[in-house]
Amino acid sequence: MPRRFRDIVNKARRDLHEHMKVPALYLANASAAPLPVDVRDHTKFVITGQEAGNSASAEMSDSTPRILFFIDQLANARHGAIFSFAPGEAYRVERTTPPNGITRFAEVTQLSAAEAAGLPVPAEVS
């Protein structure tokens, strides 16, 4: 039986995710139990400020930090929730995109080291 294109794409997404995943804890709110999830940093960098046809003009880059997660691990990341990665490294969810097949993106803002201090991290949760 021939495989459908969607099945091929989903297998490729899972294979890529398996090689590039990073463990994180999803904290829905301050009193919620941490949920272990495997995610990928999917930050997008965009060059802005360059004038068309003028290679001597200044260039700037802007980034949109995003975290990719699989819907079967986490259906949705709510606004204000936290993804915690390591001591001093965590991100607050600003919004999520609609599902893209088996995955979803959370657009996030990095917390300062002080804001991330004391948050549980994946190594501490079994």
C-alpha cells in the first residue's frame, strides 16, 4: 500500500525531532505539577533595515524565539506558562500557533536569570 505524503512528512518530523530534541519542563502555572516535554528551539532570525539595492546600508537582525512541541506530549501551551530548560534558563509563553499537523509552536520570551531562578529543571524531575 503506498504511503500518503502526510505520513512521510510526519515521520520526517519525528525523526528530526528525535535527533534535535531538548528536555524541558512545562509549568502551566505556579501551582501546577511540572510536565516533562521534549521540545526544539525554533527561533527565527530575520534581517531588517537593509535598503533595497544598497549593499552599504546598515543591516539589523531581529529574532522571534519559538519553541516547537508535539501535540501528543502537550496539546497546547497557555499564555503565561513557562518552559524551563536549565538553572537560569526559562521562557514564558506569549502565544501559540494553530496546530501544524502533529506539531505546534509557542512564541516565547526569555526570562531573566533572576526570574528563572528556583524553577524546577528537567534533571530534577523523574
